[in-house]
Amino acid sequence: MTPQVKNSDSPDNSSSGFADLMADHQPRLLGYIRSLVADEHSTKDILQETNVTLLKKSRDFEVGTNFTAWSFRIAYFEVLTWRRRCGRDKLQFGDDLVESLAATVEETAPGYDDRLEALRRCIGELPDRQREVIQRRYLDNESVQGIADDLGFRANAASQLLFRARLNLLKCMGGNAAS
């Protein structure tokens, strides 16, 4: 039986509350793991392992506590487990660096929803063409060359358009931080 969950991260107290929390937190968990692991394929594997562990430990989650912090802690230990398994690889972050990165990401996690909403608003305020290149480059994972070819631009012109869009987003987000 799935436990009923109600906390500051939970929208309701239904029997699917834990599954809803997990689903809602997938982008956060993926971003957190990406901040600790360089290899994208491994990141996805670690996310899968984290999800399995979250499900196994769902009964341990205390209603009313911070799901984000709890799930990040589990993901952190999954990263450490992965690091031990891959310890012979030459390209590995040191334990101190991984711990420092984890602490930094955990400190910034509480404002994630506000920053995400601000970013959505700022993207909505971009001129149409800038919004399009941002979406195609970062949401659709298209190459700059592919975007340029499709728009009839040279790659450097598409890069400049993307640069201006990122600059406008940075200005907009900076204005948000001040208010």
C-alpha cells in the first residue's frame, strides 16, 4: 500500500501522494544528480537507482518534512555508491568536491520553484525569435548548426541570437533577484 503523504512539498493527502511527489521532483533530482556527476548516461542510471531507493524507503518518509531534502540525501548516497562502483575510472570528481557540490545544491534547492517560475516568465518576455532559439536549443536539444540551417542563418548568426537571448534572460532574472 502506498503511504499517504502530506507535507510542505505535497499538494494533497491522497493515497498517490508519494508517487505524485516523486513525479514532481524528477527534474530537481535529475538536476541535482547532474551537478554531482559529469556523465549524462550515468546520471540517468543514478536517477533510476534513486527512484528505486525512494520507493523502497517510502514508508520511512515522515509526513510534514521536506521531501526535496530527503530525496536529495538519498540521491547523494546513490551518487556515492555509483562512485565506488566506478572508482577505477580516471575521470572522477574527488569526494570533497562531490560533498561541496551537494551542499551547495541543497542550499539553493528551497528557492527552486520561485526561480523556475521567474525563468518561465522571463522566457515569455523574450522576443519571438529569441524565445524560439532558446526552446529549440535547450528544450528540444537541437544543435546551433541545425537551428541555423532551419532558419536560413549562418551558425555564427544563430549563436549571436542565442547569446542575446541568454543575455536578456540573465538581465530579467537579475531583476527578479533584486525584487
